[in-house]
Amino acid sequence: MSETRVHGPDVTTAHQDLHSERGALRGEHPGRSRNPVIKVADLAWLEFEKPDLERAEVFARDFGFGVAARTESELWLRGTFAGTPCVVIRRGRRSSRFIGPAFRAAERADLDRLARATGTDVRDVGVPGGGKAVDLLDPSGFPVRVVHCGEQLPALPEQQPLLLNSGTEHRRTNTTQRPPREPSRIQRLGHVVLETRVFAQALSWYLDTLGMIVSDFLFLDGQRDRGPTMAFVRCDLGSVPADHHTLAMHLGPGTGYVHSAYQVTDLDSIAAGGEYLRERGYQRSWGIGRHIQGSQLFDYWRDPDRFMLEHFADGDLFSCDVEPGWAPMSTSGLAQWGPPATRDFLGTSPSPQRIRDVVEALRGDNEMDPARLLGLLKATKS
């Protein structure tokens, strides 16, 4: 059953004034591995297949990406920050699909260590500037690359954050604010969210193999004793603060991509970029608002292939000593403010594929069962 702790007004809990009102109970998941194989430093890029690279490039530029490289068969997209490209789209003959994530190794030697531990090889990877990679498969069936790249892309000009007047602090006088109506300029890839039928197995794999650590767990109301059903997972950079989550995973009847998120300068960049997208006929999925887990300002959009992408700004940063928070999974718990979460964002609109996913999940050997399914449906309405 879910638990509510009651404290007096003078009692300070481990999570008061932090990121969650609750921490772990005795014996619950620690949110990290005692002896991971390596510790990845960040997401490098995400890989997709799409049949129409021309259409994909038009949306990418409208959403705010730059183009790092383009061939007949590949499109590499980048942000303004120096580093690697953040998305690669390969031309495919079939319908569009998400292939998998690539994580950045902290050191070249980490690839050798990872290859030995997993019985794989280090090989060349065709990224602009060159690099090496180890190719793995996570328990959900996603291809996962761990890469170490050679030459880094140089930084590009930024959208400058606007000066804001607040209360008695007047940073801007005798001048007006007129954010230009232009695409939000993507700075970098922030995170990817995945759905899986084998949540516990997949979570353990990312913690044990890639050395990631959990920032926040979500559990189904009345089922906390069965363990969490969602985790927001960050990279362990020691005392250097890292994004609240680089990877998020949740239990569900399907296995696949949910959305990916890309950092922009500030709220005005999100809003003005959103108006630019709306005027060009793209579909907003949800937003603008501010999340609870991670605190990001957000705005979600669908590209022409129905993939969901997020603009975000002002996210939380945690160092390695912040322990996981625990909270019940609910739709109302997704945002501090903003419009109600849409059916499109929640994925609750019925479709033949979703019905097939549910039937296959309930019949298969995985972590989904009727109680879990009913708990997830209840969470979408709470």
C-alpha cells in the first residue's frame, strides 16, 4: 500500500526542501549499482529511421536543430553547444521507427572495459569527426551504443536569454522586449523517455552496465510494495551536477520510444518557437508548463512522423550525493502548472496497435499483469 508519513512542524526529513517529499522505505531499491561496469557521461545522440529525409529536415530546422551533415542516406542534426550531433536520421524503406540511444563514454578506455565485460567488440562508428563504439542490446530489445568520439563540433551562435525585470530588481530600463518569431534554437539533447514491459530488468541493466543513478522513482498507488514503475535516471558525474534525468523509463504494455527532449535558452525561446511551429501547421501535444520531477519548463510537439519531441529549459541539476525521491504515479503529478495533460501526451487514445500491445503484454512473460494495467489506467485519471 502507499504510505504517507506525518511529521511535526519542527521535523526535517531527508527530502524536505529537496526534490521529493518522500525517500525510500527500508529495503527498497537503492537507485544505483554498487559496482557498475562503467559510468557514462551523457547521451550522445538518438538514432531514427525515416523514409523521407527531406521532410524530416524541414521539421528539424523548424523545431530548431542545425544540420551537422547530410548525405543521400543520413541526416545528422546538432545543437548550438560544442560536442557531437544529437540526432541521426537514416533513410529507411519502411515506416519511420526509433532505433535506439547512443551514450557518451567518459574515456576511450571505458569502451575496452565495457567490451570485455559484455563479450562485444569496439568498432568504428560513422559519426562526423570519427569515433569508436560498443554496440549492446538492453533487456527491452533496444540497441544501445556507447561511443567515444574524436573531433568535436564547434559551438554555434546562441539565442541570448532575455533580461527580465522582477520586483525591485530592474535589469532592463528604457528598452522593450520583442522576442523574434523564429525557431527555438536547440542547444543540446537532454533526455529520452522509453516504455518497456520489463521495467525492473531494464532499470538494473542501465544501472549495472552504464553506471547511471536514479533521481526519482514513481510507483502505482496501492502497489508500492511491488516496487516502482517509473524511474528518472541521471548520469553519475560525481560532485559535478548532472541533468535530473538523461533517461526515463516506465512500465507499460508497449516497448518503444515515448519522447525526447532538447534544451533551449529560456521560456521566451520555448514560447516564441512554439508560435513559429504552430503557424507552420505542426501539432502541439502538451504545454507550456513546468514539470515536477526535474522542474523543467516544457512544451511538447509531434513531428510529421508522429514522434513526440520536447523543448525544455531550466531543469534541475543533481550531484551524485542526492538520493532518489519516491512519489505516486499520477497525471496531476506531471506538472506544477500548465494546461491539463492531453490524451495525446499520455498515449491513452485507443488505437489498434495499443490494443495489440495490451493483449500481447498480458499474454507474455514480462512484468505486466492485470493489476499493473489497472494501476496504470488509474494513474492516467488521477
